[in-house]
Amino acid sequence: MKRLILACCLFLSSLAALAQEPDAALKQQVNAFVDEWHDDAAHARMAYFDKIAKDGVYIGTDKTELWHKDEFKVWARKYFERKSAWAFKVIKRNVYVGGDKHYLWFDELLDTSMGICRASGVIHRTPTGFEIEHYQLSIAVPNDVTTPVTKIIKDFEAQPAAK
């Protein structure tokens, strides 16, 4: 697990060194792709999972939520049996592209049922289109409430049932 996270961090940092501002057309394509992915979840369309790479990784807000695509699909099935799995409304998104234009990454600020969240993702551009290789979602905790929030988390994790 630690090796996977380290590898992802190293990969992203190497991409950052090669980062370029995407041209307007590519940025529009990426935004449309990610917007459609979020819309698939908002309308509980299974096409959501088709946009994730075969070996793609989704990291949710809970410390236990690190899934590969197939595991994520099993976990999320109950949500996709409803009219809406979850709805993320984009407030702001930044898009970056590597020198070869085959790997792109983005960060976004989202309005969600959990409040404001921050997410980032890595997209692979293939001959048949885009696919999400890695996505990480986190709840954006304002600095002014970090101390009480972290205390609540520490107290919760200290309980035997939380381990």
C-alpha cells in the first residue's frame, strides 16, 4: 500500500516537471470527459466505470477507501442501484498535460453532499479516448476548524470498534 502511494507520488512529481499548459481544445476535451464522468455518477449510469482504466485506482475520503477498479465497482454497486450514486458539482478545475500529451492530470474543487471536497486525478489519453488511471477525493477542512476536526478523528480512532 505504501509503495503504491509512493509510486503515485513519484509519478505525479515527475509529470509535474514535464507539465505544460494544455491548449484550449485539449483542456475542453478533458473537462468534458471528467464532467461526463461525474454526471454518470449523478445519474447512476454504469458507464461511470467504463471511464476508469482497467488497473485504475480510486481513493475515497475514508482511510480504508483505496480500491482498484473492480473492487470499487463492487463497493459502489449499491449506490448505482439508485437514481443517483453521488453528485459532484465542479467549482473549479485545473488541467495539466505532460510533454507527450498522453498523460494529463487535474485537480478540482467540488461541491458535494459532504460539503466542499478537493480531488485530483490522472488521465491516460489512449487512441480510443481518455481513461482515469488514478482519482483521489478528500474533504476540504478549513484551517480554522482543523484542530477540533482532528480531535474528533483521533477520539474516534482511539475507540476499539474503530480499529
